[in-house]
Amino acid sequence: MAQPPSIKATGFQSAADDLKKLVDAGRISRAEVEARLRVEDLRFLDKQLAATTWVPIDTYARLVQILIEVEANGPAEAYLHARGTRAAQRLHRGGLYRQFDAKTETWGNRVGKIVTTMSLVLYGHPFSSYTQKVLIALYENVTPFEFRCLGPDTPQHSAEWLRRWPLRETTFTSKTCSSRLA
């Protein structure tokens, strides 16, 4: 039997914890939460889930919809972006996914030196909302990068983007190595 599309418990848990805080603060009643969720959704609430647990994505979507309606003070997209940022920061502070830290100590001297000398390249169009979101994050974090505009005036950038990203969807970032393997 095929498994339903799911989200890892580490992603689901923060939403469940935030919903519990809203209930505890009286911003939404437990009865209203139970009325809005399905019976099978309720088994994932009020307990700490193991990191290896998977939760149906539909359960997560219903829970996040409640959070948007109760917590978001503006566009849902901005609220969800802020939630994602906080979740990434929490996971990083918690020490999960340390393998993504680009340091020579993390990946060993040879590979670490190569990775930390790679420069970020952003392919996109300045009028694209997807590109704007990435640019905001890069500028906010003072991340060095090279911007390559995709458009009729820069066919070389478009050709390189298509070579690297054949899906032809949204924005694409790449790291270009400034040193060579010996």
C-alpha cells in the first residue's frame, strides 16, 4: 500500500507546538481546533513526536491553515516565510544538519577549503518575485553572491541556467569553485 505524502515530525512539531501555545493563550479554543481538524489528525497533537515519525502532509496543511488564520497579521506568504526562517534557525541552533555548515572543520581540510572558497551565483530576473525573495535573504544575511540576470539581453546567462537547471522553474542558485582540485 502506498504511503501518503508526509512531512517529517521535526517539521510538524513546531506547528503543533505553536498551535498549543495559541490554545493555552486563549486565542483559539481546543474545541474549535478539534472541530477544524479530522479525527486522525488529533493523534499527532499534545505529544512530542519522535524525529523519525512521519505525519501526513494533509494533517500538516490543516494545522498550518489554522495558524495562518489565527496568527498571520498580513499575507499568508509572508507569515509562512517567517515560520520557515524560524524553523531553520531552530534546527540549526539545535545542532541538526551540521553537515551543511561550510567550514573546513566540518568537511575536512581539502574539501572544506574548496567549499568555503566557492562563490554563490544567483540566476534570476529582477522582476521575479522568486528572485526578489532570494535577493532579500542574501542581502539581509550579507551573503556574497554574483547575480546573473535571465532575459533576452543576456542569452549567455540563460544558456548557462538551462544547462545547469533543465527544469526551467523559478530561481536557481549555484556555487562556482574559485579553486581547482589538485
